[in-house]
Amino acid sequence: MNEENIIYSCLEHAELALDDFVNNEEKAPQLEKIEEEKKCSYCEKAAEYKIEA
């Protein structure tokens, strides 16, 4: 999976990220809790989740 199909999300934006993924990819996402240091795709907070197919 390429990086452009992955959404990183903080807790606050997790629901929005899931909705956006389903709307864009038209398939069920996998939500994975992450430990790596990534930024949320919607704000500057640290990401807690990775959403991908």
C-alpha cells in the first residue's frame, strides 16, 4: 500500500478519518493503534491511529 492511501489520525479526528477513508476508497478500513511518531493528517497533534485498507 502506498503512503497516499494511509491516513494518520489523533483521537479527536479518528471518526472523520474513517469516514473520509470509506468515502475515498470505497472499502472497509483497518484501524491500527500506532506507536511511531507521525502527525495527524488533520491537525498538528501526534497521531494515535493509522487508517488503511
